[in-house]
Amino acid sequence: MAGALVAVVTLALPAVLADSALAVYILLGLAAMVTVGVSLLMGYAGQVSLGQGAFYAIGAYTAALLALHGVPPVIGLVAAPVAAAGFALVIGVPLLRLRGHHLAFATLAMQLILLSLAGQLEFTGGDIGLQAIPQFSAGSFEAGSALAYAYLTWAGLALVMLVTRNVIRSRPGRALRALATSETAAASSGIPVGRYKLVVFALSAAFAGLAGGIYCFYTGYVAPGSFPVLISIQYIVMAVVGGLGTIWGAVAGAAAITLLVQGLNSLAALPGMPSYAPGVLSYAVYALVLVLVVLFLPRGLLPAVTGRLRRDRPPVETR
């Protein structure tokens, strides 16, 4: 019933939102797509990636380049997650030998290198980026309005959540839960730890690539500045706030942080605020939110709420 209610509200909201609120709604859905992958990666594979923004950029650039060279946009959107996952498989072989903060710094360095290359290469448009990207279309359908992109975004999110749910409930999903508990115990049980970690890494990258593909068609423009390092940190915060290893927790965390960021941007835009206010406020609030969540909601927002509701539920009387 709760899922049906969320689905109804999700489908009804775009029709009543103003254009400015609809833009936030679309960005929220895109962030949730990436955060579901981050939650899967951190909550089940136990890997911390600060480079999800790089996979987001790879998906956006892939779809944009194909569309600008005459390839149908629907093919570009399909190619976006494939390219991101393929890149993750290539770099994941050496990177996933690292653990903890070493892996986090390595993925962060990967994003910095990719953004630097995108700013220097001619076919990516350099620092100016790629402009005049065609609207998304599939057959007779063309997404010519923000409303169409809102439904496209949340259809993509529904697909991501369905794939994640099926993975978690499958036999590999049970192996991933064992992997998150103890890699040594999982390996001793015959679970191919390295292979599973690599597959989850690529799957989370594919989710980010799909979101990047939709983003490029929605904005009609991509550049290195569209994918700052802060965006990868933002996805980590969303996953931790919502609850690692939970699907709906990732969506709740994305919603909470996206709305918080929009509030901070409005505050930073007030007269008299310095130009660096948005960045400083974002980093400060991310740090504060992480500290508060770790101290008071260590399992995340959604698990804490559902756990409280279960405790408050009256016991069933038996005769």
C-alpha cells in the first residue's frame, strides 16, 4: 500500500508543479538513480566510491556525442549506462584491489583525471562543453517539455529500483550480504569476492550512466563544470542519510539532501551573500548532516523511521 501510494503521488506531482519546482523534481529523480547504486555498492559490497560523478559524466558525454553525430537519442540513452559500466569494469580490476579510504581516494582521483581530460580534448568540447544536444525522442515520442522529462526520469528510477530489488533478492544478493559482513568469511564459503565486487561496481556505474544520459538530453548541454567533485560527495551523503543497503532509503536520502541543497542555494542567493557562499554552505551542511546521522541515526533515516513504527505497533492479541 505504501508503494502504491508513492507511485500515485509520483505520477501526479509533475502535472501540478511549477516549472521551477519541476526542475528540482527532475534533478531529485536523477540523484536518486545514482544514490541507489551508491547504496548498493556501499551497503552490500562494502566499497566506498567518490567517483560516481565520473560515471554520471561518462553517461552524459556518451549520449550527447552520439546524439550530436546523428545517432537516434534512444540508442544514445541505452549506450550511456553501457559505456559507464564498461569503463567501470576496466578500471575496477586494479582499483578494487584497494580498500577503505585508499579506494575512495583512487576513485576521486579518477574523476579528477576524467574531468581534466574532458576539459582538454577537442571532441568533448573542452571547457566549453557540448551544446545544442537534441531533445530525447523514441519513435514518434519526443520529450519536448519538462513534464516529459519528469516522467522519463522517474521511469528510469523505477527501472533502477526494480533491477536493484531483483539483485538483492537473488542468490548473488545473498552472497553480497555475506560479503558486506565479512570478506574473509565470504571467501572461505566459496563466494568469488573479487568478481562480485566488480559486478556491483559496474552496476552502480551503469545506474549513474543512465542518469547522466537523461541529464544531457534534459539540459541540452554538458561540460566538465556540470560534474564537480562535490556531486560525488553529495551522493555519498544521500546514501548514508537515507540508509545504506536500502532501496527506498536511497530515494529518501536523495529527496532530503536535494531539497536541503535547494534551500541553501536560495539562502546563498540573498542580497549581501558572498559569491562563494553556495560552496561553503554545501560543504558545511554536508559535514554537519553526516555527523548528526552517524551519531543519532547510524542506520539511516528510513531504517530508523521504520524501526520506530514497528516498536510503536501494538502487539497482536492471541487467545
